[in-house]
Amino acid sequence: MNFGKYSSDNEEIKHDGTILSEIGVTQDEIKCKVSFDITIELVSGNKFTGTISLELPVGNIITAGTSNYEKTDFSDVIFKRN
């Protein structure tokens, strides 16, 4: 996906989300959904697998440059025993 081109006379270029504002990209243009499986293996050998789905980016990456997300509520994840 090509969002645009950026050139600068500055010696330092920040390699984070703030560069997106320089080429006119909006937060809505970079929204995406990501899902992945997570497997938890217990000492007993039992394994449980669930799918985690996220809508990214979290926060305003255009002005902040970076964003972080820590998932602590797994009530929406259904773990199945393998």
C-alpha cells in the first residue's frame, strides 16, 4: 500500500507515525483489524487456544508517533482445549 512520498532537507527523519501527517495521511486511512491465535500451555501439558482480534492503531498515532495497547481483559476470547 502506497500512502505517499516524503522528502526532507533535515538531517534527522523520525521513523514513527508522525511522518504520516507530513504526507497528509489521516487516522481513518490507516485503520485495520488484526487477529491472531494465542496458545497457552500449562505445566500439566494441557493446551488452550483462542483468537484475539484488535482494531489498530490504538490512540492517535498521527500526532503521538507511537501507540501501545496492553490487553488485560480476555472476557471476549474463547479458549478451546486442544
